[in-house]
Amino acid sequence: MSNDRTVFFTGGAGFIALHTIPLLLEKGYRVRIFDNMQRGDRAAVNALVATGNVELIEQDVRYGGAVHNAMKGCTHVIHFATVSINKSIADPYESIDINMVGNHNVFAAAADHGVQRLVFASSASVYGDPKKLPMHEDDRLNPLTPYCISKRAGEDLLGFYQRQKGLSWNALRFFNVYGPGQKIEAYYTSVINTFIQRLRSGQPPVIDGKGEQSMDFIHVTDLARGVVAALESERANMPINIGTGIDTSIAQLTKILIEAVGVDVEPIFNEREVLVSRRAADITRAREVLGWEPTITVEQGMRELVKMSA
Ligand SMILES: NC(=O)c1ccc[n+]([C@@H]2O[C@H](COP(=O)([O-])OP(=O)(O)OC[C@H]3O[C@@H](n4cnc5c(N)ncnc54)[C@H](O)[C@@H]3O)[C@@H](O)[C@H]2O)c1
């Protein structure tokens, strides 16, 4: 095991990070988790720390000095620490502190320490409501909430530190991530858990409108491989979509979940006007730059999720 590559991983105790860290360890990286444990999974982190190749620094990205000190000796950075869209709407002040100032603290420290690569978790929500599908990285951005605005600003700040100090980065625009370990209140994908719970108790899922609104559901295992690929790719310094390229409507998702749970119910359609938003990623760039390809279909992923939550 080589000791000379250490990843500084903010938000390293969260849902997606906990799927990514085992892949990093397999590749011989050491990992320094930097997380305030507001939403972190302490038991999972303790198990990782027990491997001897992971350490936890329980601190907050809002403190620039703490970030700078803790990053000493690290060769790579993955920046995930954030507060969610819902919270950013409810409390924009906190969101700007964590998502905007926090981003800057991490990027500035990475530039100062001369790390080899920084990977930033951006989001498909930087596009706002897309005018066309699939959504391409060069499409017009229209971030609508403090969370989305900070993701977009984060990408721009990375460009600044690249020009100013030669920082090498990739910003991954994650689409609708799902999989084991996800918190139930996840902004877009909470519909999955709500529907599974209703189906389990024999109740039909309730769909607003005709269920035409769609998402690009990307399984967290596939996504985690994309994060590692972005840490190691030859080409860098760009935003890259990470999705499947397939938009699954809420009506289709419901069918998939009914089949996966194995119950004989029909969804209830709550007839009302809904804003039909749709999402699907153009993943040409991820294929070309990262050599990355999603492998888990939404049917497989949902079946597995239902089995695991049984
Ligand atoms: N889950 C999705 O569908 C999705 C979609 C697009 C983008 N993303 C992005 O991916 C990244 C990871 O998301 P996730 O779903 O794993 O989130 P998560 O909430 O499970 O993990 C975030 C982690 O950050 C930590 N954290 C929060 N505030 C902090 C602070 N001030 N200082 C230090 N640590 C702090 C939390 O304790 C938590 O462990 C985030 O940047 C998120 O914006 C997620």
C-alpha cells in the first residue's frame, strides 16, 4: 500500500462518499475525511478508520484555517461537503456560508497546497429547467436556488484558481443519484423511498398530474466510479455530466417499483396541473474524457434497493 497519495475528502462521511472511499482504498489511496458529522454516518466512518488507511477530521468547511491546516500533506481533494437544496431555500445564509464560502476555502487551500487534482461535486441543477434533452455541458445555465447558484459559482471559482495557480480540477454535474444508504429526505429522489414505503404497506403510490415529469436516475455505485475516474483522468478543468442519459418518468418509475416490490396495485393519479420538468444527461463527455460508462439500469438498481430495504 503506497502512502504517497492521500485524498482530502470533504463531506466524506455522507451518502455518496461512503460508496466512493472503498474504491479509493482499493486503488491504494489513503483518505482523510473532513466532515462536521452533521449528516455523516459515524458507524460507517468508524469501520473505515479501523482499516488504518482512513482518518476522520471532525471540522467544518466554513473555517478556512482549519481546512488549510487539515489539508497539509494531501495530494488529491474531493469536495462534497454541502447543505442540500431544501435547506438552502429555507436558510440561504447558512447555505451561502457552507456552500459558497466553504467551496472557496477548500479550493483556495487546494491551490495553495499544490494538489494534483481536485474533484468537485457540482449538480445537474445548475441547468435549471432545461430547454431541451439531453442536457449538454455547454447548454445555458440557470441556477435557481442558493444551492444551485453556489454549485455554478464553485465551477467558476475553480476556473479562477486554475488560471491563477494552476489548480487541476473536474466538476461533476451529478444527475439524480440513488442507491443504498441514501437519506430519505433527498430532494429529488425521496419519491423512491416514499413509493417503496407505500407499496410495502399495500397502499398505492400517489402521482401528481400524469407522472410525466422525469429524472435521470444514476446509481451511486456507477457514480462513485465516475468520481475516481475524474480524480485520475488525463484531461481536466471542465464540468462533466454524470447520469445515464435516460429520462425515466415518475409514471415509469412507479411501474418499475410496483414490479420490484411485487404487489398488485395501481397508482392513484392526483389530477392537477404540474410543471413538467424533465431531465436526461448528455454523457458523451464523461465517456470521452473519463472513459466512464454507467452499467446499472434503473430497473436493476431499483430491484436491488427494494431487496436491501426489505
Ligand atoms: N445525492 C444527489 O442526488 C446529488 C445530486 C447532485 C449533487 N450532489 C452533490 O454530491 C455531494 C454529496 O452528496 P450526498 O448526497 O452524499 O450528501 P450527504 O448530505 O449525504 O453528505 C454531505 C456530507 O457533508 C457533511 N457536511 C455538511 N456540512 C458540512 C460542513 N459545513 N463542513 C463539513 N462537512 C459538512 C455532512 O455531514 C455529510 O456527511 C454534495 O456536494 C451534493 O451537493 C448530490
